[in-house]
Amino acid sequence: MSTTEKPAAPSRWTAQWKELKAEVIDTGLCTGCSGCVVTCPHDVIGYEHEEGKYLPFHLESELGPDNCVHGEKGCTTCTRACPRFGAWEPAADMHLFGRVREPNEMAGIWQQLLLTRASDDMVHKMGQDGGFVSAMLIWLREHDYIDAALVSGVEDDDAWKAKPVVVSTREEILATAGSRYTYCANPLALPEAKAAGHERLALVGMGCQTSSPPTMWDRKAGKVSKPFQFNIGLLCSKTFDDAIFSELFEAKYGLKKQDMVKMNIKGAFQIWMKDGSYHEIDLKECHGWTRQGCNHCPDFAAEHADISTGGIGEDNDWTLTIVRTDLGVEVIERMIADGAIEARPAQEDEKAMKLLRMLSIVSRRRWPKDADPAPAVGVPPPKKKAAAPAPTPAS
């Protein structure tokens, strides 16, 4: 099949919770994005937003946890919303771009690659890697593109325990700035946004979350997908279970999370403390706390966002920005013209360009061979390590 042809669609979509659980949840493909939860029209899918879990489950007991009464009657919304069920990558590609990615497009389809940062000094200082995402949310709100955004905030009693929140003002946006590297299913804030009367929403999330709206749109999930007006994707290799704070950072290095002020990942896990000290922890030490849902995720580059962004490359002061959709181009060009952000060609940072491709390939190699083949199309095999030279025989 040509990569520009849309896969043949079934004449009638019949897959429901029973198939979703068997194909995605039980096999470990589920990332915990919560798309199935927030779109369920019958409110029968729950979610454990707790350490070591972050997975949906069925609430009704009539047919047990593996089946759904409403699904047996024809409801298929959960599978239409899932960005890991069936041929999800081609579905989202076709809706957003009118074609599927070519085999060499490891980071997905895009129109512009930039390095960006906020022009506003306060936004720049408070944000992560130059404050681009915060600047964009403020600009989208002030220019009437959105009413609010679904983002990750933190618990009142724990500055590093992420929770889904709704933000609609400059102050609220800045209060949630920064990265936390533990998981947060931001779409779970959708009911709160609806209750507040917000009809046009931006979603900020990793690729597993930002692939859900266009997957819904292509699969005609209905009105549940309408509030999502703008998708901001965060580059992401993996997230970690919350236990990493107590079991690694504190237990081994004496770094208490209540004393942390900032963290980043740039080849190592970087941590800044209140006492002014700075620490780097080898990422290999962190692998044991990788969330199960990240182990098979093929989408480093948030390929189905309007704009994807992340702090990879030489400079913590700029963020790599991948402008993908026509709407993304419109927004980024207006922001530059308004002076809301500074921008320069991404090609000026060779390290960022190399990392984008390399990390996208590494992520795609995780995708299981027995799942839908599209995410693995074009992925080069790992390079074989050179054999160690034979020992020189003793004379």
C-alpha cells in the first residue's frame, strides 16, 4: 500500500470496550491518556490517577470488567477516541494532513521547524526552556482562539504531584508553568472546563494525549471531540512513576522533593534545589521507574499536535518547535508578528535536529511487531555493535 493512500475503512465501526480492553489495556499499549474516559457518553469508564496506575477501568459490574452493557447495545465511543486502538496513526494523519507520513518522516508530518522562546521577561523566566508554551497559551486566550486550556498543575500540598487542571487567565497559566516528568492525564480536566462554560479548549499534553482528538475526529466520535480547538504537544521520551522521588532521588541522593525548585532532562535528569545546589542523575538509573504505558509508546515528537515543542538541543533558553498544521502555522506566524515570541531556524541547532530524529526512531522501535504496523513503517534497524577484537595470543 502506498503511504499516501488511506487504509480501507470498515463499513461499520463496531468495536467497543471489550475490544479496547483486549487490544490496548491488557497488552500494555495503553498510555493512560484518558481519552476513553472523558468521551464515554455513559460515564462508565473510571480512571486511577494514582502512583503506579494511571489506567482506565470499567465501572459497571453487570458484564464484569471486560465487557460493557452499552457496548453490547452499539456504543463505540471509547474505541473511536483511543489513540492506540487499531490503525490510529493513519487515522489521525489523514484527518490533519490529508495523507499519512512517509517512511522517512520519523518525527511525523510538519511544515516548519523553529527554535522559539517567550519575549515577555516574566513568561520567559517562569516557563520551561524559554517559556514558549506559556506564551502561546496566553496569546491564544488573549486573541480569542480559546476560552481555556487543559494542562497539568500540582496538588496544593505537593508541588511535584501533578494533577489535571483548567486555566483561563494569564495568572493561572503562569502558575502551572514548568515540567514535572511524572504523568498527568490532562484530558481529565475536560468535565471541569465544561462545567465552567468553556467551549473552546486547548489541550497541552504528550503525544499519547494530543493524538486522541484527531483520532476522534477521523473516526467520527461525535460532539465529545468538539471542544478541542488547539493541540499543543510536548516532546516526550517517557514519564516516570511518582515513586522515583522517594525511592531514587531521596533514598539514594538525599534529594527531598519538597526542597526541589526545578527539574529538566538534558542527557541527564537535572535537579535544582532551594539551597542553590544543582544535581545530575544518570538517566539509566531512572529507567526502573518508567511508567508501563511508556514502554511501547512510539511517539516522541507528539506527531498529531498543531504545534509540538520541547527543550532538546544545546540551549535551555530555547525550545525546539515543530509547526505541523495550517492552524499551527497561522498561530506561530501571528505570534512572531505580534512580538509575543522570538524565533529562529531550528537548523541553527544541529544537536536538536539530530536528537529529534534519533529519539523519534528510538521511540518507534518500541512499538510491538504484532500491533498495527503503521507506527513502525520506515524505522531503521538498530546498528549492530562492532564485535570486540579477539585477544592477542600470548607469545
